[in-house]
Amino acid sequence: MIIQAPVINKAVDRAGRGIPVADPHSVEPDHLTGFSRDSAKAQPVVLEVRDIRKSFRSGFLKRRIRGVEGVSFSVNRGSVFALIGHNGAGKTTIINCILDLVHADGGEVSIMGMDHRDPASRVEVGYLPERPYFFEHLTGRELLQFYARLLGMPKNRRASRIDEVLEMVGMTEFAGRRLKKFSKGMLQRMGLAQAILGEPKLLILDEPMSGLDPMGRREIRELLMKLKQAGTTIILSSHIVPDVEMIADTVGILKEGCLVAVQDLAEWNHDFSYTGELDLGDRRARVRGDGVADLRNLLNDCHRDAIPVLSLETRRTSLEELFMEISGGASVKREVVR
């Protein structure tokens, strides 16, 4: 039984209330992105993406199909920015455009103040592709020695840095094994090892949790948090939303090539609700309400009138629920570009 007695008049039933979703065509830019102007000034911008567009030829007639359209966002130094979306939403395409592995049809990308097409802009960038491929005849240690030479790392620094990185990714005991005998998760760890080998200021990871077991995912999350605390800026893509919520500062939600929302998780006002059971003497009553203020008023009223609270459960909206609310609605038409 749900009641609305005077003592709990704030605990009204608001069941069916949905998660608010920003409409990019009807809100102010700061509201859409989740960034405040004050917070944007707090740290220098490491990466800025402005109106990136990319289309591909597909089908027998080779018509041009939109890959990503009008994507814009910025990432501050020392923060973690995550791109989330369903398979095929455009996450990898955006990362490839940022690194100039795929040439965008339009838009601009700036990395540490330099045009992304300038090789100098990528000197201090570490990158893990979605499906890393390595020379299978090499051992894990030989692979990192190869990359250390490519990075121009001093010889007297290579051995100690390789040992350090192998320890960070939990691969020390397997360093002498050839890569052809590695599992998918072990290859993923080696991919992350090569990405952080050069101590990059900007780390770009495409599906870094792919192929990892739950323990491995936890270890990688902890490693990314340590890198963040050390000042590394991290951009990652993933469809494992709970992992993203644990480590990201800002999340961009992609739907069929469009960036439909960018949310600063620190400023996100989670929907909060509660259910409780009260002892009214002659009967028990269940109450429901939304918001911390409603709950505070309920507890204050119960304390004032000596009404026992038998049980209380609280719940807040998760990032996964927000993602499903935004990305699970009406389809965005992927029009053909003629």
C-alpha cells in the first residue's frame, strides 16, 4: 500500500518518470555538452575535435554512406573522456580520424595545439587499436624492445622501462613466451603495454577491455586510474558501460554516427528515488518518492512524530540506463550522401 499521509506528504509516487535527455537542437551548447565555462578553463585542452565528418562508399553502386557527422568535443588535460555507443556507432571511425589514420571529409582536429595532420602532434600520443596485430614469432619482451627502438628510447632506459610496463599490465611472468601462444586477453594486455611504453601525455584506447576476463578488466581500470592520477589524458571507446562509469570524467554518447550527448559525470544529476516501509501502529505502509530532499523530509517527519522506519531502499540512475534511454529510441537516419 502506498500512502500520502500528512506526515509523509513529500513522499509522492512519481513512477514512470523518465530520464531527461538533451535535444541537441533545443538546448544551449553548455547544457548539451555538460561543460561549464568555468570548468573548461581549469585545465588546458589537450584534444579538440570540431565538426568532424566522414562518409564511406558501400554497396554495389558504391553510394556514399555517412560514417560520422558533425562530431565536436574537447578533452582537458588529465581527464578521461569515453566514447560509448552500439557496435557500428562510429567510435573507431572518430578515433581513426583523430589520429589521421583515416582522412576526414571535413572538420578540424587539434592535438596539444597542433593540427592532427602534423606528425609532430602525435609524438606524445600512445594508441591501442581495437584489434592489435603483432609479429607472432616475437616474445612479449622482444615486442616491447622493438617498439622501444621505434620510439627512440635511450638504450640505457629500455630494459628498466620494459620491466616496469610488463609489471603494470600483469605480464611479467609471460614476457618470454612467443605471442602466437598468447590468448586474446594476453594480447590485449601487450597492446596496452606498447601504448604506454613511451609515457605518452595523451593515451587513446579503442575498446581496451575487449577480451579481458572480469579480473583483467578490474586490473586495467586500476591501471588507467593510476595513469590519470599521474596526469595522463585518456580517451577510450567502449560498449562496456559499467566500466566506463567507474573511470571516465566525461562521456560522449554516439548513435549512428552522431554525437547525441556529452555528459560530465561529476555534474550529472542522477535521478534518485527511494522506497520505504513505515510502521503506523495499526498497519504498515510503503512509501515511494524521488529526490534526496524528499527523503530528507520524510525521515525528519518520521523522527519528529516517532514513526518507526522498518526498511528503506534507495536507487539512482546508472550511466547504462542513461545510455539506453538516449541510444535506444528512434533511429537516426543514416542518409546517403550523393
